[in-house]
Amino acid sequence: MNVSTLPPEAVSANHQSIVLTARGRVVIGLILTLMAIFVWVLFGSGTADAAGSSSGSATSVVVVQPGENLWSIAQGIDPEGDPRDLVIRIREINALGSQHVFPGQSLIVPIS
């Protein structure tokens, strides 16, 4: 039987549209929310892990005291080492654009 030979009411009966109930909208919303959280955990938290793992060593937090600078902080952390390398490392970890630090500022520093 050809579709063109069927009466119009028979053809439209086969093509019903989907109607979402309130419960259906809630279920769809929950599914979309869970998918968004999954994508965020999968891709969004990777940046925090990458930043934390780039240090390669244990870290500590130091609060800058009045009169201190990166050089004096680096010498306090490793008195026998070369402070230049540690100053560079502290600047990289904290994304400091300059070597200026301010009293009360918290810095993440590598520890040995």
C-alpha cells in the first residue's frame, strides 16, 4: 500500500510528535548536568594537576616578611645552594612577572 493512497488522518497518526512532561525535562536536565560535570572533571581538573606536577619536588608556603626579597628567601631555604636558580624556580612556580614581593604575600617555594 502506498502512503499517497492512505487517508490524511492515517498518515498523521503515524507521525506523532514527542511531548516532554515535567519529569522528562528534569531527567534531561540531570543528564545534561552530569555530562557537563563529567567533561569538567575530565578536562578542567587536568590543568590543576599539570600545574601541581610541574614543580617536580615538594613545596611549602612562605609568607614574605618586611625587608625580605626573593634572594633572601632563596638563601633561607637553601643556604648552601645557588640562590639564582631558586629565585628563578620561585618566580616560575608563583608566576611572578618581577622579582618584587610584598610583606604578607604568600609564596609557594620548593623544599629539598
